[in-house]
Amino acid sequence: MNYDGKRFRPVHNSDNGETTQETIFKYRQTGNILTSEYAGGKIVKGHLIGLVDENGNIDMRYHQVNTDGALMTGTCLSKPEINKEGKIKLHESWQWTSGDGSRGTSILEEL
């Protein structure tokens, strides 16, 4: 699976997360290396880097600055699902490596 040039928006996030439906992720992929810039909602600017396996699963690390001016970091495992329209839905399990270290889940849908 190749995510290059795809854009995603969260449709679900745990209460302890910072992404909202206003957050837009712009993915780039070269080989199995995935990067993204993202912003919107509570996030002023964010970046992620990850590795994509043969099934399209992503093991990523992220950092972002929120609207409170705090620098937040975390890890995320993302599993793809293809919907009936052929768009990708990403099911994510994440954990903050800053702040309280809590865990959460989110779902992103391809735009």
C-alpha cells in the first residue's frame, strides 16, 4: 500500500487526543518511509514519520505544537481498512510520550 499524496481527516479520537475533524494530514511516502505534515483544530503544526509494512500497517512517531503552545510527542500504530468506495480508513492506537503518557484510539478517513 502506498500513501503518497493522500490526505486524511480524523472522524474519531479519544478525549485525551488533540486531533479533531479540522486536522488535515498530508501524507508522503518514499519506499516504506512515510512522512506527514498536519495542522488544524487544536494543532498549530505537526509532523510524523513512520515505516509502512507489507500490509500497509504504519509504525509512526509524531510531534506537534498545540494551540496552548505545548510541544507534544507520541507513538502510533495504524492499521488500514479499505471501504466500499475504495478509500482508506486508518484505525489507530496511540500513546503520548509527553504529558501524562496516556493511551487512546483514533480513526482517520481518506479525503
